[in-house]
Amino acid sequence: MINHHKKAKNFTLNKECAIFENELFDALSIKGLTVDALLSDETDYKSLLKNNKEASEKDRNHWADMFGLKALAKSVKRNLDSVYENLFKQTN
């Protein structure tokens, strides 16, 4: 994109408005979740993993997946919020 912009110069390029590629988007698509829905989930998946060692492998895998996805979602949310803020800055 940057190289194309240098050559074409027929569009505005703001590097502060880059949405970074992240595996989270594919995982959320499969699960039918949004970043906001994931972050608003108050389930403590780490505690579930720690305190339920006798749970089924299926449950433990789900909890581990959700714990990892929530960790990824925090940085993705910061990136998306930053892009939004930069796109819609009010100029004085």
C-alpha cells in the first residue's frame, strides 16, 4: 500500500490509520463474536482453567482459547480505537 501510494499519489495515506493484521479476526469470525462482545465477557477463563483440572478436555480447550483470544483482543481494540480517533479527529 505504501509503495503504491508513493507511485500513484491519487489517495491519502495516513499510517496512523492502519489496521494491523491479526489472527483474532479469523478466530472471532469462526466463533461469531465481535471484539467488543469478547471484551465484555466477564468470564474468568484463567480461573476456570486453574480451578477445574478435572473438566473435560473440550471445556479446557474452550477456556484456553477464550483466555488467549481475550488477551489478543485488548491490543486489537487499542489499534481499532486509535484508527477511529485518527480518522475522525476534529480539526480546529
